[in-house]
Amino acid sequence: MTTAEVGDDDFAEILAQTRQFVRTAVVPREQEILAEDRVPDDLREQAEKMGLFGYAIPQQWGGLGLNLAQDVELAMELGYTSLALRSLFGTNNGIAGQVLVGFGTDEQKAQWLERMASGEVVASFALTEPGAGSNPSGLRTRAVRDGSGDDADWIINGDKRFITNAPIADLFIVFARSRPADDAGPGIAVFLVPADTEGVRVGAKDAKMGQEGAWTADVSFTDVRVPAGALIGGSEDIGYRAAMTSLARGRVHIAALAVGIAQRALDESVAYAASATQGGTPIGKFQLVQAMLADQQTGVLAGRALVRDTAARWLSGEDRRIAPSAAKLFCTEMAAKVADLAVQIHGGTGYMREVPVERIYRDVRLLRLYEGTSEIQRLIIGGNLVKGAQPGKGAQA
């Protein structure tokens, strides 16, 4: 069964179970996640049992096999709570897992995907470096063959930064330059590197502005030796295309996540406006507060519609370049505005720790940075529009 064959009834049950898990099991423990900077083990175990570590991995490899249209519906539910929960299994399903699903050999898929889907293995997407973030063409990590034959080992050297799940990763999907860019391609390859490989070192857990419980760290590779079979797809020129494809798909997911967290900020705002009083009158009766709620609601509705349309265009193959960037740009910027309004509606209360909108305000800031900054999304959108309008150039899919 393929990812497109998950029936509507089955998916409705998956979505309902996820919504119940998020709102009854995770939301009440958000403060615990924040204070301890980790997702409790029992919540992780529940996520594993529900299949969330492999919801977007094909069923033949042990996953639930959700397509992107289903993925975004799930992401909007996962975004309703602490983003650390989604981060636990986000890379398995998203930017790391999709590299294997889309570009791995049958042997590589058989070796890793089933264990990723079960939660036995956590994979990390090791692309970002000092000096090479949203644009991977600037990669400095190097991979060279130790010999001349196709079966020769590879030696990897370089440093990666801000790698999600690095402190708990079992497998790194590592992008490295195998040769200078030339007419044959960008010269970027991608490798499967188990975390316990000699020469792999994970740095201290990063101290971040928000998203407590979602761990990132630097990762260094010093004379790391991997076999020829670690080269994903068996080709040196797959890396750049794999990164771009995986990131574009991931941008649709992040857009949906932003809609989910914006919905939570809106719900918190409405609840507070209906209950908090000023001079004996609920503040929700004041027109300026109603105007802020209206702006929040409008943003959420627009974002949800855009995400769903973008996912449909991805599945049909109509647009896998412009729309994903447009969705991520709009929805992450929208979520930031909704979160800011949520704090404003709460007044001084919204600036206090342990109030959900304060956490949301900090959490959403990262959404405009990772998997391509808002500035990069604008360049992708504008560049492809111009390219598509040039003589002899069709629309960019």
C-alpha cells in the first residue's frame, strides 16, 4: 500500500486520536515540558505506539503512509501544543526521512526506515553549517573517497550547526561536498552516518530563546569513515536535489504547524477576552480587542486555506517550488502576528511565564528561520516567477 492509499475513514481515526492525545495528554503538561526542557518519556512512548514516528513513512516500511495533504492536517493538530512534541518525530517523517524515502536505495530503506517508523531510530538532518544555512550551495563539509574504486570508503570532515535532535540522534543524514560544482552538477552528496561512528561528536545542547524540549546541537565530523553503501542513492549528485526536494516538502509541513500554533494563540485570546474584565466589563466587549481577535481569525483562516491548497498542488505535481515557499512565508509570518496580538490582548498577563501565549510568542519566532528563512522564501518565489515568465520558459513546477 502506498502513501496515497490511506483511506478517508482510516485517516479520520488517526486525526481524531492525534487531536485527543495532543489536547488531553500533552497540553496539560506543557509547563512540565518547558520547565524540564524535555518531553516526558511516557508521552514519547504514547507517540511511538500511535505510529507518529513514522506517520509519513510508507506502509511497506512500517509507517502509516500519510500523503502530504494528510500530513498537513496532522501538523495543524500537532502545532496546537508545545512544538517540542512534534520535534521528537518531525525529522523522521520530514526532512531526514523523506531523503531516504525519495532517494535511498532499496537496501538503505530496508536498513533504516522500519526502525525510524517505530521510533527505535531518531534521524537528524545535518545540512546547516556556519556560513551555509538556507542555501546549501555554500557547504564546506567535505567527503572524499579513500581509494579509486566505486566500493571505496568515504571520509567526511566538517561541522554542522543547529542540528535538530542531534543530542538524541541515532542516525545523521549528512550533506557534504564531494567535488567542486561543475557542469555535471553542484557536487553535493548525502550520506547515512550512524551517530556512534568514530569521529562523530555532538556538542552541548543549545540554549535557545524558546521551543524548550526540542533539542539542537552542533555536530562535528572528524575523519569519519563510512562505507560506499552509505552514499544515499549511490550517486554523488543526489545530495543537492534531495535537500531541495525535502526542504520544499518540509516547508508545507512547517506552514501547517504555524497554522496550528496560531489557532492555539487565537483560542487562548478568545478565552481570555471573554473572561478577563476591565471596570467590570469583559475586555472582549471592547471594539479594539474585537478588532485584534478579528485579525487573528482572518490570518488563521487564510493560512489554513493556503496550506491545504499548497498540499493539493504538491500531490498533483502542479507546483512544488513556488507554493511551498509562499505557504511557509505567509503562515509563519502570520503566526508571529497572531502570537504578538495574543500577548497584547492578555496585557501584562501575557508577558508572564507559565502563561501559554508567552511561550507561544517565543516558540513561533523560530518558524521564520528554519527550513529556509522568510528572506530565502521571497527569493525562491520571486526568482521562479521571473524565470517562468522568460521566453521559452514554462511555469516552474
